[in-house]
Amino acid sequence: MLALDSLVIDLIFQKGAELDPDAMVEALGGVDIAQSRNILDPDMQDPRFEMELSPSMPFRRRGERRLLIVDGSVAPMRKDPRSEPVIKLDLSAEKDRLIALCEAAPVRLGRISALGSWGDAVMVARDARDMRAMALLSWMLDPSVDAEGRKRGGRLSQSEMEHKLGVYDKRIEERGQKTILDNLPASASLERKDDLLIVSVLSDDGTWDLRNSLELERSLAAVESFSMIPGARLPGDVDEEPEPEAEPAAVGAVDEDGKPPVALAEDDGTLMLIFPKERFDLDVAAALGRKDYDRVLRGSDQLSGQQRDHLFQHGAGFIAPVEFLSEVFVDGKPLTKPQFEQTATDEADGVRSLNVHCPRFGRVLLLDVPERGRFIAAGIKETERIIGLLPAQGGP
């Protein structure tokens, strides 16, 4: 039996994650701590259980697992959770446990919360947009707020709720990582540990005021800043985030699957990653957006020591083929051929270019090169220089 106002460490794992139970127990603090907690897999319960207790849909993608680690020994943490917003326990050790668990396992998002209450004391992720996606759940699930973030006098119709669900992923992409992190409220602190982003509203003494959690959620969701066209970026919004303080791990070999290597080129001090079509997809675009080069490169991608140092110190641009115009967006909508023909800029030798949005990465330049294909590029703005780096044959 789970008691309301129990302390919860909530872990949502990446798709296909393989968990090491011994490493998880060690990260939690040892066998004694693990035995004192309830380990709950919501997917083993009635589907209504998760929606009523702690919803994670539509945040969770198919194939992603979730575990709730519940400490009922401190429940209730307040005499009256409804009237007392402050939890007067020192949760610093729980924060350290959460970080250790996220280091020990491929966690997409980890949180500390109170069972039965909305809001998080600590959030840990590798992508700030995952924090925003979780914050947007309160908007997504509110039957009186429409897809544009406007409060209605009554409930939305079923078709309106379905429409809102359909634009949920687009709303997440409207803000880049840097914008999300730059707009955290004063009550929240941001730390970086290797590839982890750690946002906390705990006070210096480890106590937790849930009013700060609601302020954090409002800041992350930024419903009042929704674009008129779902998915469209606001002017000046960028994906770039500051370099992590810790030294990234070296690029190492991973399982090979017969796909060709990424080519590397240097142009006027800019290192460029040139992708074959078999090696570029939205997951790669997302990793490039957060400068997670360990997830992009493989052992077959031969980098010199100097190139590797340059990559992790200064980053890199990229060039990648695209097959269809609809793979990129303009004004929040997939690009169409008539739109491209009407708005693209004519370059030399029949080349046409257009600034577009690459989902999960951000602003890129689209090039249509006669007899060589279509490409997107970031890191270099000059068309001639990009063309000079293109492979001999591109996509159709």
C-alpha cells in the first residue's frame, strides 16, 4: 500500500535501456537502502494507476520503461499536504541518489517528487527539452486549456483534445535548449555533471517549497509564449548551450552495422561532419543539437587527436543529405515543393538555398544542388564553401 506524500525518485529510461541491477542498487546507496524502498513498475499496474497517480503519457515514447522508487518511511512528509507547501526535510541526500542513478543507467529523465502532489524538487536530464516536455503535461492534460494555451470556460471537445495531443511534440520543439535554461526562475539552480543537466528548487538546507516547483513548471512550459504556428521557433531562439564544464569522454568504438563512416573536413577553422544518408536521422540531429558527439561518432569514424580535441572544445558544423523537402520545416510546417520553388534563393550554377528548421536540431541551410541532391548544413553560411565540401553524390 502506497502512502500519499511519500518521497519518490522517478526514473524514465531511454528506449531499449538495459539495466544493471547491481549498479542501480549501489547508486541508490546500497542493499539496506534498496530494501527499505518500494520499487514500482507502473506498467505492471492497471493503466489508470499511472494516469491518476503520476501521469507520464504522452511524454514517454513507446519502448521506454519507468520505475518509481518510493520511500514510505517518511510519509506523510507534511501533516497536511493540502495546506502546507513546504517539506521541512533535508532532501540533499536524495538529490545525490538521483544523480548517481542517472549516471549509472541510461535515464532519459529523473525526478524527485511527493506521491500525490504535482511538481518536482529536482529534475535530471540530458536534454533540457525533456524537462520542458514533462512540464507541458499539465497543459496537455488540462481539459479546459486549448492547443494555443488559452483557458476556456468549459471543457474541450474530444476533437480539440486530440488536436492538442497532436501538437504536443511540436510545442516541445518551439524552444531551444539555451532558451529553456536561460529562462529558469530565480528559485531554481542549474548544475552540470558530464552530460547531465540538474535543475533543483531545494533550498540551501535541503528543504523543498512546492510553490517553487510550480514556478519552475510554468517557466519550463512557457505556455504564454506558444507560437501561433505549433513548432515554429520564436525569433532569436537558439539551440546552442554552453559547453559542459567536465571533459567529455573520448569518441570510442561502438557496435558496427555496416554503415559507412562520417567524413570530416576543416574549413577556415570550422570542423565539419559530413554524413552519408545511412548515418543521419532525427536522433543524430538531436545529439548534434546538444553537442553530444559520443552519440554521433563511431570507432570507424577516424579522427586525429587534434580533430578530436577541436571537436569537443569548439564543436562542429555538419552537412547531411535529405531525401524529401518535407523532412524540414518552415513556419512550423513541413516544407513543400511549391513553397520551396517560390521562396528559395537562386545561387550560382543552378543551386537553390533556403533557411529552414531541422526538427530536434534547429536552424539550418537547405541546398538543392543539380545532379547531386539536397543537403542541409549548419556551421557554414556561405553556399560556395558548403558545396566545396559536398560528397560527389548526394540524395535524389
